[in-house]
Amino acid sequence: QSRLLTLRFTVMVMNRRRRTTCTATAAAATAFLSLACTRTTLTHGQAPEHERVAEYERRLHVWPPNDDEYKPPTPGWRDLMKRRIAQLEQFDDEQLTAKWNGFMVLVHSAVLCQNFTEYGWALTKAPQDVLDMLRWDLHLGMVNGNPEREGVDDLEEDMGDPLFVDIGEERSRTILDRLKPIHSAWSGVELEGTIAYGLRIYREGATLSMHQDQTGTHVISSILHVDHDPMGDPWPLVIEGFDGTTNEVYLEPGDLLLYESSKCIHGRPKRFNGAWYSSLFIHYHPTWWDAKRVADDIMYRIPPSWDKVKPRIGDVGAVIVRGTSFREPECEHDWCTLKGAKQWKGPVEEGKILSGSGEIMDLNLDRVPVQCPVPKDEDEL
């Protein structure tokens, strides 16, 4: 059946062949992009740059961050983030918007957002009934799938925009409720569902730049791989872990990749060689998560020197920022650490997880999540 669908799908999209780059930024980035991010105009809301810098100093921030500020303070994560700081500081962006966005991603990932897990990602198996339901939706709607309505941040395909099979709000909510215990057990906190988005159908030649998800709503997330062209090549999801390792995770239908998506940079920088590849994207945030506070903390943690360009040093490669995504154009597949990446794949049984330690461990679905208190407002300190 999958081979027949692949043939029909390929015939259908041949008439739509084109090349395009879709651009869209996460909600937080969009808010900043709507303003002129220069040192003399507004940077957020109604706060001029001199007021933003005054608040930065009132909070006693320093730059570069102290070693004990990195979250987590592991040597690997700290070295990875220090390298990205150096890349951004030497990034020459005439319009400044891309550099500002890069710093937003950086300070959130490196020093502001707490880590909920040891490595930032884990591989498990989705319940079979959920997979069966989604495969039915996919193969029923695949041939008549429409281009995705909204652009995807730095997604590029030889055959144009990805196609989209909308599972609908009711099914989205059902899946969020069904899978929440898995995400809560893994992260150790009570969660609120944001969205189960899909089904997205990537097409031949697709790449997805390394990026960060929305900081306000996409905190504990997963990719549920539904199905793919059986004749296509394996296509890894690349993610940076808290041990500083770059990981290539190869998914089979039913695999569920858990990840801290607003903190760990991830993407699919290698080009897809196949006719179709479809996944569902599932997002939660802690019940106590304050999106506005997160956005404010990001803005006030960016250093006053963010717009300065430092000379290139050592072997720190160049970086290009667009929206919330990053590319390293001097390296193969636009990402330098792919050369030494660790490769991972299942199978992993339902109720078990595989992560950076290499050990398959119990997910402990009966573990009661912790309800973390809301942090104090810094104005009260």
C-alpha cells in the first residue's frame, strides 16, 4: 500500500515541482521583528534601548555569562554555548534584526531556560492505537493534501511547500491528552497541552535549518513519526544535547522523539532523498510557565554590546541567522558538528526511553509530576 501511495504521490507532485524557501518566525521573534531593532529605537513594547540597557544593569547581568550561569552547567553544554556566543558576536548583520533574533535564541537556550531532563531528548514508542489512527488519517488525506497554509521557518524543498493533512482540533486535543502522561513522566513536571500540529508531509529535497521553537508555548515537545516513503533514504532529526553532543536520531513509524524544543537547537539539515515523509508535532508547556515573563527575561538578558561586530577568532566558523534558525555555511549540510555526531535509532519499547547515556531505561509512567512554584518576579528581589 505504501509503495502504491508513493507512486501516486510522486505523479501528483511532479506537476507542482518548484523550489522555494518558506520563512516564518516564532511568535516571540515576530514581535521583535515588527520593531526596528537598533540602538536608537524601540526593541520591545515601549521600552527604548537605553531603558532596556538600564534594566539589564539593574538585574546585575554580565557578559559573557559566568560559567555557573549556564543551564545546565555541564562542560559540554557550556562549551557549545560559548562557541555560539563567539559566532554571534562576529556575525555582521547590516539590518541588525537577524542578530537580535540570534541573541534571543542564544540567551534563552544558554542561561535563562532551565533544563527539565538530563540530555534534552529521548526516544520512545508511541501507543499503537495512536499510530494506527494517524496512519489512517495520513494515507486517507495524503494524495489530496494541500500545501501547508503557514510558512515553516527555513524549510526548503525541491518540490515546493510541504503538504499538510489537518487532523482537526478534536483529534489534536485527543492526542495531547493521550500522550501527556508520557511527556510529564519524562520531564517530571505537570504540563498543559499547546497543540498537536500536523500532519506535515515533507517532500523530495526537503531540509530544515537548525532552529529553536517558540519559547512561550513549545517547551516540552515530541515528534511522532507516522510514516514515510519505504523507498526513501533514512532522514535524521539532528538535535544538540545538554552534554554538548550533536545527535542524529533516525525515526521509524511509531517512534516518538521527546525533546526540550525551545531550548535544544534541532532541525533536519541533511537533504531528504525520497518522495514523502510525515510526522506530527506535539507541544506542551509547564502549567506554571509565564510566556510574558520569559519574553521579558530574554530581552533584558541580551547584552548592551549585542550589535557590535567582533573580529573572527580561532576556528570559530561563520553563522547565518534567519528568524530563530541558524546555518553554518562553511560546513557540509550547513552544520559543522554533524561531522562528529552520534547516531541513534530504535527500537525502543513503549514505556521505555533511550537517550544520551545509551542505556534503555524505564519511563516511570506512574511517577507523579512535580508542580513547581511560580518564580518570584525580579522586581520583588
